[in-house]
Amino acid sequence: MRVPFIAYWPGMIAPGCEGDGLIDLTDFLNTSLALVGKSGAIPSERYIDGIDQSSFLLADKGESLRDAVFMYSENNLMALRWMEYKIHFKVMQQHAPRRNLDQTTVSDVGMSPWVYNLYTDPKEQASSGHSRFEWGLPQALKRVQRHLATFADYPSTDIGLGKP
């Protein structure tokens, strides 16, 4: 899920600014409300996973305030994007060409997460796994534990998109 994000706002965002910091779709609510001076309108009775990224967008050398992005398929935590790494805990396996979701299953990756350095392997072809990521795995797993702990106070809600 590496998709370019382009922001254009003459007089507010300097032309030609580039960054490789993380931003997530969930940040749009918080950032939009902050930009119009309505940060207090963010609901407090539910967990909002967004971060105000207005400083990232507006400062000439802005830095993202997002440390990690968590990727899901339905209720399955599939992967974590952290720094220049993508760490897969589960993967989608397609069992028939051009059948996409019809014949695809979610599978665990095995004993060690699959780890890709997206700067050197943007197509995620060769996992560096435990052999070159021993230093980062404990830190990545701490982020996952903190993220999953939010579900204790704010459990997932069935909004009708699941299987019948």
C-alpha cells in the first residue's frame, strides 16, 4: 500500500516539497478538522485512529507524526508499515488466476514475519526476515501490541460488511 499522496494548496504548501513520511487515510479527518480550526469536533466517545498531519503538509520540511500504518483484510491484521519496512504477519494467497477474491485465502506467514525494506525492494520480492531484521522485530511487535490493545477499550463493531 504505497500510494503517492499529492497535496496542492497555493500559498500554503510550497511547490516542490517532497517527503517519504507515512500518512494514512485515517489521518484525513483529524487533519481536515485541524486545518479549518475545528479539532475539538473530533468525537471522543469512539476511538479515532487518525493523526493531525497538518504540520507535515504545511511546513516546508515537515515530518510525519505517524510512526506506523497497520494493514487489514477484514478483521485480520495483515501487515505493518514502519520506517522503510513492511512487515507481513499474514498474506493473501490467490489459488486461481484472475479469480481474485473468489479463490483467495488469508494465511499466516510461518514462524517469522516476512520483512521487506521498501527502499531497496519496493516490489517485495525477497524477505529479509529474521536474518537482517532482528534489531527491528521487537520494536515492530511492540507497535502491534499497542495497536491491538486499543481494541480492549474500543472493540471492533460489525457495520454490516461481513459475510452473511
